[in-house]
Amino acid sequence: MGRKLWITTSATVLLWAGAAQAQDATTANDPTTGQEATTVEELVITAERRTTNLQETAVAATVLSGTDLENRGVTSLEQLQFVAPSTTVQNFGQGNFFNVRGIGKSEPTTAIGVGVTTYRDGVPVFPGYFQTEPYYDIGSVELLRGPQGTFAGTNATGGAVFINSRNPDFSGINGYVMGQVGSYDNLKGQAAVNLPLSDTVAARFAINRETRSSFHDITGPYRGDPGEIDSTSLRASFLWTPTPALRVLLKADYNYLDFGGYPADPALATNDPFEITANGPHSGEDETARVSLNVSYVLDNGITLRSITGYQDGISEFSTDLDGTSALNNTFYDRVEEEVWSQEFNIISPDNQRLTWLLGAFWQYDDVVFPVTTFPQGAYHVGFPEGVVDYYIFGETPKETTAVFGQVSFDVSDQLQIQLGARWSESTSTNDNVYTTYPAFNLFLLQNDEVTAEKTTGKLSINYKIDDNNFVYGFVATGFKMGGLNAPNFYVPASSFGAEDVIDYELGWKSTMFDGRVRTQLGAYYMVYEGFQVIVGDPAVPLFSSIVNVSGETVLMGLEGSAQMRFGQWSGDIGMSVSHSELGEFFAADPRLPRTGTCNSETGPASANCLNLDGNTQSYAPELTFNVGLQYDFVFANGATLTPRIDYSHIDESFTSIFNNEALGDQLEARNLVNLKLTYQVDQWTLSAYAMNATDQTYIAAVNAGLRYAGPPRQIGLNLVKTF
């Protein structure tokens, strides 16, 4: 860990030195606005239900504008890991493992909470599934690190992401049209238009359409179009402001993504991961619709009343060859139908007071259905191998959450502020007529069960503004992830698992230097988890797994830093994290090794394969992440700009299993990715040439159920944008 810290510190010093040398450079025009830009753009954050300056908010966060996302090639959740510290995303096709500081999701099951909650336009979205919809016409993305026990609540023990699409406004008719061509037959079109329909009504419409051929070359009698992309996304937004006090914002979007499955082969394979032999199916489709209604009203005394209503409906279908080769006939088919209703109310005091406060109430109902259909069209199906044991799960797994929350901030002086926030949550998880069937044995296992948990979490923060350019803070925050139910199967009876609790201790310093040309955010954290939830597979059939609680304390600690700079025509950004994690004491048997007896997670070994995992590293928790981006604006006499940009990202090796067994393929190797972009802008036209993963590094992006999933290879292309 010491060597990694030295490397990170050295890289930071080098960037800092480069910034200092560029301090006397002449100012340049901001290529996105045409206005003279001499300082770093102010970053604002809305996650705490107010719009505040990130440099004066006691939270560890990465905030990216829509322009930042475009410059760095971030078009979906998966690419966030290359521009934000302490973040990893492992895509396995139908879903993803999204982890911040090693906390999030590590298995594709609806029984366990996500750990990192995602909001779109103020509405918490589908947990775990349906996360691959593209980013387009985005206003900002806010990635918060650490437990968010006050504002995001249950299941946000690792962090939260707030994705805000661009809103309609009354600035006039404006928008953009974009076309893209690239390698792998990539074709992409995107457009948005803002329309003031009257003095009080404005609308914005946006569309994204993309096709791409597969990265993989598959031999064997596979079915479908493995790895090919065909997606369409639409969004319509309406803003109504009949009075200065009332604001009504309605948004609706639709996403259809046919990604052709996600071809994979065995985790221990040594062949080119894009050359796969398979005899099973490959398909994958996500279809989602979302509506959000945000209504706010400002009373005469300055108090704001706000209501945020959300509805989402989605269907996900996926199939794959479970062994990833032509040796066996193992297959997987899955169909998930999900519906989410949510409602939040806020009462917010005015900002210009010594004492400010916020009160809120929240309700969400999430119904996940595994429909009763005929194989292979639906349900959850696994073959071990086909014709020997077929395994289906049908039924519903609804979850309901109710919460009330609030925060008070008191300015003791012009420099010292104390904040206290709390949230009470009650969540109920149900397995409603969930039954497991084994047609080969004419066996049906029925489960009707329910578990309820309640918890009060919160945050106490002391904030000190040293001067106009330096802000320090320290806080203690708690988080909570509710327990749930494991589905019954032929080998393991139905069981429940307990809640997960965390206490987070953080210190931070945010600074603005060189007359606004450099902004920095530094922080340290120490998190202690009780009842940490982990997945342990059944040794007889590895694909059968149960969620259990770690009996001992699980500890995660680390340092995080980021900076943004602009010196004349030079601009850049940097981010880093150094972390360490240790699982608490508990015993588990590795399902990939033969078992010689029983294994109790609390009482210890009764077999040679019952291991004490105390001190093991948490899954998907790399010790070091580092990213840096640098660009220079060449300004021509006609006002045009030519901007080359380079982005480099390093994510350290990490384990994919709590057993930390490298011999069984438990380790993801480190990845070092380079993105290049060259942009020419004149008037309202912008032409860009890009190379993603420019060095064409071959790396494994995820491991799931014994299969390895390759990250995207090098992609090159041209992108043309016309604004109006």
C-alpha cells in the first residue's frame, strides 16, 4: 500500500507542477460557450435537496457536467469508473456490479440491496437491473461516496449517484444534432431541442439511437446476435411556471436496448477472450419506461414545498451459454419484470438564514416478478447440464420502504457551521408465492415469507470555512441496508439474512487556489460495518447461493483526492484513491472446492474446506484508482479552436470473490486505459475524432458465476455536432 500511495502522490505533484508552470498562460475561449474562460467552472451539488457549491458542502463527491461527460467519453454507467475515484463497475450483461469504496453489489440477485442507489431526475431507479441505458442530453452527474443515511437512505451504504438530464428553459429555441460513425460498424445519432411554447410553458425533446456490431467472434451453434447493439432512447420534458412561485416539471423517457447478450468464457481460460466457442444461446433485451413529476412551490416566507413522484416499468430478458464453451450444454434463460412507484415530499427553509432546515418523507414500492412462462421464453432457468437437472424460479419479490428524514444546519459564526441530519426507514421484503421447480424430479418448493426491518440513520457534521478559498469538515455518518430472504432450492432450504449497518468517519478539505484556476477536494474515511452482507455459494451447485451476514466487524479505510484546473488554454483534472479493506471473522466453504463436512458461518469449521475469511479483502475493492485528463485549446484568428485531449485511468487489481483465491480466477487484473480525443470547433459546428482504449488493452471487466467478461477493445470514430 505504501508504494501505491507514493505513486499516487508523485503523480499529483507532477500535475501540480505542470499547472504552476502554466500559470502565466494567456486566457482562452471556452469551446462550449464561446466566452472567455479563465477559471475552473464552479461545481454545484443537488443531492442534499438544495443547490449548493461543492467546495462548501461536507460530502465526498465527483460532479461532472454534460460537457465533462462528452469530453471524457462517458456515455453510460460503466465508464464512470474511469473518471471517479474509488469507483468500479463490472458489467455482466443483464445487470452490473456497481461498487464505491468496495461497497455495492457483487451478485446478480434481487434479494440483496444495491449498496449504491441511483437517482434519475430525483427518482430512485431500478436497483441492479436496467442500469445500462445510455447517457444523453445530460445536465450533470453527481457521484457521492460513503453511506448516505440521511438523504438516500436504505441501500445506500456505499454511496449514491444522481443523474440529471437537461431541463427545458425559456432561453429560446435551441438544441443540437449529432452524428457518429466508428469502428465495429458503429452508427450513432442524437438530437435535442428546447422549445419555449409560451411565456409559462417550455418543452425539451431528446433522442438517442445507436447500432454496433459485436466485439466477439463466436464459433459454435449459438443462437441470436451475440454482443450486437441496437438501442433507442427517447425523452420528453415539460416545464410549466404559471407564477414565479410555482414550478412544475414533467419528464418521461423510454429506452429499448437489444445488446445481444454478453458472450463470456470460463474465468480460468487462457485464450483470447473475444474468441469464444459456445453452443448455447446469447440474447439480451431491456425495455423500460419512466415518468417523473417534480412540483415545487415557494411560499411568501421563502419556504419551499416540493413533491417528486416517480413511476417506472421494465422488462429484462437474458440468455447465455453458462459454461462458455462447446464442451457442455449448460444454458441460462431469465426474464424479469419490474415495476417501481415512488413518492417524496420536501419542506425546505430559505437559504439566506443562520438556521436552515429541511424535512422530508419518502415511500417506494418495488415489485419484481419472475413470470410463469414456458422455457425458454421466461422465468429464471438454469440447466446442470440440460436434461439432467432443470431449475426454475417463479413468483414475486416485492419490497416496500417508508421513510421520514430531515437536516438542520446552524451557523455558529461566519466560519463555523454544525449540521445534524437523520432518517428513519422501515422496509419490508416479501417472497410472494415464490416457488422453485425441478421438473426432472417432479419437485416444487413453495415460499411465502416476509421480513421487516426499521432503522434510524443520520449524520453529524462540523464544517469550518477557514477563508473564502478553504473549507474543512469532519463528520460521523451511519447507513443501513435491510435484510431479506433467500429463495429455497433443492440443496439449500429457504432462509433469511440480517441487516447491514455502517458507521463512517470522514475528514475533508476543499480548496480554491490561483484565483479560481485550481479547485481541490481531499478526504479520508474509516468505515466499520456490522452484519456485512456477503454471497456464499452452495458447494454442491455453485450457482445456488445464499446471502449471509459476517459476524465480525468489516473495516474499509482510505484516502481520496481530486482536482480541476484551468490555466489559460490548458485545462485538466485528476482523481485518485488509496484504500484498504478487511472482512470480519466468519467461516465459509468455497463452493468450487470439494466439501468434507458442514460449515457454520459463526461457529467455525467442521471440515477442511471451512475457511476463516477474517482479514480477506472485500470484493471489487482495488487498493488504488487513479485518473488524469489534460487538454489544450489552440485558438485561431477566425475564433475556431482545436483541442487535443488525453485521459488516462488506472484501476488496480481486485478480487471478485471473498475467498481471494487467485488460483481459481478470483482476481481481476489491473487495467490502464487511455482515451484520446481531437476536437475542432468553429461557430456552431464541432467535429471530433476519438479513440477509446487507444492502446487496445485486453482486460477482463467482470467475473460472474465462473465466467469472465471482456472489457471493450479499442474503438475509434468521428463525431459531428451542430448546435443551434
